[in-house]
Amino acid sequence: MADEGHRALDTLSKLGDDTWMSLGDRDLGLHIYRTHRRRQGDRPTLIARDIAKSFGLECAMILPTDDIVQTRVRTDAGWLSFQEYFVKERCAPDVRELHYNHISDAHATGEALCALWEADLIVIAPSNPLVSIMPILKVPGILEAVKASKAPKIGVSPIINGGVVKGPADRMLTSLGYDASAFGVAQIYADFLEFFVIDHSDEHHVTGINGLGLRTFVDTILMKTREDKRRLAAALLSVSGVLSEKASEVQEPGA
């Protein structure tokens, strides 16, 4: 939340509580609301929808599952929750293993399956493939729905020239035995993607990625400004051949 204060957290700290998970007052208000709705038995999908609407978001935010799935991280010191690893430990320990607790018992939401079935385009954003994307795809039914969808499936590499813009994705990939490169990420996604977009600095990976059965496109994928995001979005629409009413709103500079 913007325009945050931390008076509630200061009070908890003075009372001796553990406050490594730094949440602002507005964030705490949001969490109290969400917890109250959960205790009333409301579906997380509906809670997320109502929160988005209250804050003026016009996009549909769809959860892959309403069930509880928790990412666990094994380090040399033992198992940690992802929040402990990411916030408390600041991603410092080497990751030896990942586990998505309860994922085999989770059920995909009808909204998620319907969205994938009706999609004109499916884009895998340039996020950490191991802790952001895979927990979604491993929810039973989601990956199958992605594969069954007739929509073009395109991914954007989160790795640029062997590194990341932020976060531990490159180190995590390496410590878990993956190639921390655009090619390494393409290997993870090759089973269900048709197109893969990489940065100009990774053009030397084109032959290898094409060899995985993917069509590779080279572009400037580092997004620093809103215009960078609009330009890349336009490029994805162009690459996939998708035409929609919204396409005219996302144009390349000068178009």
C-alpha cells in the first residue's frame, strides 16, 4: 500500500513481538479484512475480486486455487517458509530443495480453468519460474488447461544476460541444478510454450532455444518505464498474432 505508516508495527515491537515481516498500517488493515472474510467462509477468489474492485482495479484478478498451498524452502539450516527465506533471511541462504505443501490436494478454480479455456493469449510473465510460476502450474488441472487451450502461449525470459533485475531467481536456478540463463528457463517451459521472448543480450541462445521446439523472438525486455511495458506488450501481441479490441490501446512509439 502507498502512503504507509508503521505505528501498529512499532507497538508490536515495543511489546516484544517478532516484527521481521514488516507490514504497514494500511497493509495490516487489508490483512484484517481478508482474515475476517476467510473466517466467515468466503472463497479467496471472491475476496480477491472484492478487494481489487474496492481499490479501483478494472482487470480481473483470478486465483489458480482457493486451497492453501505453501512454498517451503530447504537450506543448509533446514526448512523455512518462503516468507522466512525471502524476508527474514533476505534470500541469502543457498536453496537446496523446494516443496509446495498441499499442492497435490489443491483444486483449480472454475474461474481459472474458464479463463484459460477462453483466452485469446496466454503469457508467462518474466517472474521467478520456480517460486512464482511453477506453484501455479502445479495446481492439478492448471497445466493441463494451459496445454489444451487454443490460445498462443508465449513466455518472457526473467533472465537477461545471465542475471535478474531483482530477486534470487538466478541463484536459485543455479543451486537447484538449472542453467541460470534464458536457455535454462526455456528448458523449464518448453513442454507447453510455443514462443519465447529473450533480450538482445541473449541472442546467442536463439539456436539452442529453437532446438527445444520453441520459436524464439529477440527484443528489449528490460522494463524501466510504463512506456517500456506498453511497448513490450505491443510486441507480444504482434508476435502472437493476437488481434483484439484492446490492441489499439497498446501501440509502439510512433505507431
